[in-house]
Amino acid sequence: MNYFIFKTEPSGYSIDDLKRDKKTSWGGIRNYQARNILRDDVKVGDLVIIYHSSCEVPAAVGVANVLKTGYGDPSQFDKKSHYFDAGSKQNDPRWFAVAIAFTEKFKNPISLPAMRLESSLSNMRLLARGNRLSVFPISKRHFETIRTLGA
DNA sequence: GCCAACGTTGGC
DNA sequence: GCCAACGTTGGC
């Protein structure tokens, strides 16, 4: 079992949207490092911290679980989509998505500054200077710390 | 809106 | 393959 953080801008898709939808296809990722993680590392049953970025209070806001491993992100083939990629082939997709389901919404979302105050989270990638990846693994210890603080 | 950090692109 | 220019992310 592996653990990840997925970032999202709540103005686009929030934990409340996921709670309402119960499950969703997590795509629109156009960064090769993140793509590789979605394609190769995210497995069914893995757990994901959902993080709200670029918003009033950037924070870890809940948990999701993985329903389906990496598949070609449909939006890359949709000419009308912002994520359309003319260079990607149906039989050899360039970009990947995974399906996730809502697990829980935190009663106590943990803001970015609050996470920085937590010494046990100090070496987490989310807090690293200049980190811009929107999908990345975290340790079981970090996952459980965040889940416990948020519950 | 500013700016630091990082990724991508393209000329050479 | 180097590197400058440009684009994007995301906190503040």
C-alpha cells in the first residue's frame, strides 16, 4: 500500500465536489514526473491526501482511495478540452489519469502553515522549497500524521 | 499582482 | 548537449 498527495485548486475541483460525486477521474496532469507517478506507481487501494492549492487557505482537506490504476486521460483526445494534446495517440497515450473515490473529508483541515509547524512532517515533499508537483508519494508515517490531525 | 522556483522549448 | 527565453505553479 502506498500513499500520495494530490493537489487541486478548489475553484476547479474541491473535496466537496469529490464528496458529492463519490468518485472521479483524476486527470488533466500535464507534467512528465507526475505522469510517471500516475502511470507506474498509483495502485488500487492506495490512499491519497487531497490538498487544496492556490486558494485562500491552502490545506490538506481529506482522503481518497484509488479505484483504478493509470489509463489514458480522455481529455488529451478531446479537441475542445483545455488539455487536448494533438501529439498523443489513442494506442499510445502520453498522459494518464487514475480513478479515485471519496473516503473522508477532514473535520479539521490542516493548513500549510500548520503542517510547517508539525516537526514530524518537516521532511515531507509538500513542504519542500519550490515543490510544484501536483502528484507525489508521501510516507505512511506522514499520511497517518495528517489523517490523525485532520480527523 | 508579485515573484521565486522549476519545467519546457528551441536556437545554436 | 548547452543555455537563454519563456511559461506555469503556487504561496504570499
